[in-house]
Amino acid sequence: MSLQIPHREKAGGRGAATKAVILVGGPSRGTRFRPLSLDLPKPLFEVAGHPIVWHCLTAIAKVPHIQEVCMIGYYDESVFRDFIKDASKEFPQIKIVYLREYQALGTAGGLYHFRDAILKGKPERFFVLNADVCCSFPLNDMLKLFEDKDAEAVILGTRVSEDAASNFGCIVSDNHTRRVLHYVEKPESHISNLINCGVYLFATECIFPSIRSAIKKRTERPRLVSYPSSENLESSFFQDDDEETKNEVLRLEQDILSDLADSKQFFVHETKDFWRQIKTAGSAVPANALYLQKALQTGSKELAKPSANILQPVFIHPTATVDPTAKLGPNVSIGPRAHIGAGVRIKESIVLEDVEIKHDACILYSIIGWNSRVGAWARVEGTPTPVNSHTTSIIKNGVKVQSITILGKECGVGDEVRVQNCICLPFKELKRDVSNEVIM
């Protein structure tokens, strides 16, 4: 049963009202980001010197005529209060609001629940960005395709290896017109290596009827095994008023996009630039590298100046202290008030706030958590993974382990101790060599 999508008049050009939505999730998500998400929501974790969600806002700010960004999630409102206050100063042309779900509604359910807020001001289209995506966010290119094709929806896609493709939503498209012919979320067999990047542009008058049609389909066949709480849908999700979704989750990827392909006005913009998800804690390290490389290419003034001991790109917070004999880079971020001692070597790593790394220690492919201490001559290291890999897991002795070593908040590594391929929960003291372990 395909969706019945209404005919749409020609869009009003590039000056037309446009909004953006950032989906930030909530506390029951992000469990794969532990131990880092134990102390900070994943969207606020800093990569390349800025919170993950800040990179989304930076891209949105480059799109003309966007005056409002809605962040949708089910964290408490207080979680993003300071971030929104700071971001509003940095992006004064954009109003940033946080819309809190009363429970996880799914990527489509959240949009539908807050449709009145999104439709306020009568925008003709709106972007949707998943916050746990790392890319250059070519939003203006998506907007151009949207207008050139008089589209109802544009999805951002990228090419991955055939082995990796089945882990993502796969897109079959017409190479000439770029129209999406078929969409399957995590297919069991190979259909395409063009995958969904989790960034969309929707016509407002098309997407909400599409979601509503999906809700109606749900009520007509309420006993699907993949949706365990299917009772009482008539009195919950399908209400006209605000009494939506007591127990139901509706997702763009599984429930909407495959039917949108039937509309003939669904197109894909394929990015040739970098892209990866930030799902696990370890994936913050390659994301950090990608954003730092982009900052280097664009001549960002935030990066440390190159020298014999600074191998670009490196971000050093202005309040951090780094001994001139320490060697940093490439792809290193040093957080506020961190102290890096003499002779220290740091490569492909993130060092967070108030960390102390004593003289001659070595940090490779690792994340050093807030307020942690690494002793003299200690070695904290992960294992490099291929640049084009979309996982930070490796197989060691037949067991899957994290390739990135992560120290949680306030961990201590003793002098001359070696920590390799480990995840260490907060407040642990490591006084002996350890490898390929989760230290609880």
C-alpha cells in the first residue's frame, strides 16, 4: 500500500521559508556511547573542540533564510539550556528551541508530535539532521537539488563498501535523474552501496500527510510483531489533537522512506565528502579527525599553528597548558585546563577537560576522560582502524574488542603502566598493565 501524497504547487524559490530540525535522542539511547555518556549527553560531547550538535548548527547557519532550529529529544530541558544560550550568541540570526518528547517517539513520531511547532511561521520545507552524524552537511547542495527537481523530499547519501552497506539504510536511485527508486533499511541481501546519511530535506505539505498515512496503516494492521505495543492505537497515535503516541514509535527509516520512494518526487544528493556515524564512544576519535581535517582545509583559525612538535591538525583549548617539548598530532584535540607534560606524545586522540598527562607518557588512538590522570612513562593506546572503516571494533584472539582505548571520568593510570584496547569505567585506578578488557 503506497502513500497518497498530495499534489504540490511549485516551491517559492530559495527565499522561501525554511526551518531545520536536529534529532538529539535521549538518555535511554546512547548506551553504546558509554562510558562517556554517563556524565554528558552524547550530542554535547566535544569533537574537534566543539559539541557534536554544534557542528550541525554551524552547517545550518550557512543556509540562507533559516531563522529557527528545533532540537527534538527526550532529555530534560535543563540539559541543553546552557548550550542553547551559548549557541544563540554564536548564531544570533537563528532562534534555537528545544522540544522535549515525553517518551522516545522515534524519528518520525517526534516530527509528527511537534508538527505545530515546526509548521509555525509556515515554512515550505525543513531540514532534518540526526545529531549523531559526522559530515560536512552539504545542505545548500541538497536545497538546490530540492528546488531544481521540485522535490517532495531529498535524502543525503554516500557510498560505502558492499560489506558495510547492509548495516545502513540502502538507496537504489536513477543515476541520471537522481530519483530514489527504492529504499530498504538494513537489507538482508545486497541491493546498493549508496546509503542513508541521516540528513533530509522535506516539503512540509508532503511529509506530514505521509507520516499520517503511515499511522493510519499502523492502526489498520495493529498486530505487527516488530511493534510490540500495538493496542489502543485509535485512542493514542491516531488522534487529531495532541493526545498522540502513548506507546508507539514511528521511524523515518523503517516506516516512511520506503513508501516515499513511490511518490516519484524523492531524490538523493550523493556526497563525495566525509561521512560517518558517531554511535560508539570509540567512533568519536575518527569523527574528531574528520572535523579537524575539514577545519585545516578551510583554514580555521582555531587550530594550533604547525611547528616541529605540532603535526596538524591539532586543536588546543586556550586554557590548556602544553609543554613545548610535547609532540602532538595529527588529529588531536586538547580540552579546557588540560595539562600536558614534557616529552609527552599524543596522536589521534581526544584529551578532555582538566586532564593531567605527566612527562614522557604516550597517548595513541584514545580518549582520556574528564579529570583523569596519566602517569609518567605510561602508555595508553588503541589500535588504528582503516580510514574508510565504519566500525571501531577489531577482532583479537577471536573476540571483538574496541580498537579505541577509553578512560572514563576521573580515571588514573600509574607510572609506567600500559593500557591497550580497553574501556575503563569512571573512577578506576589502573596500577598494572591491562589489555583487551572492559574495566568495571
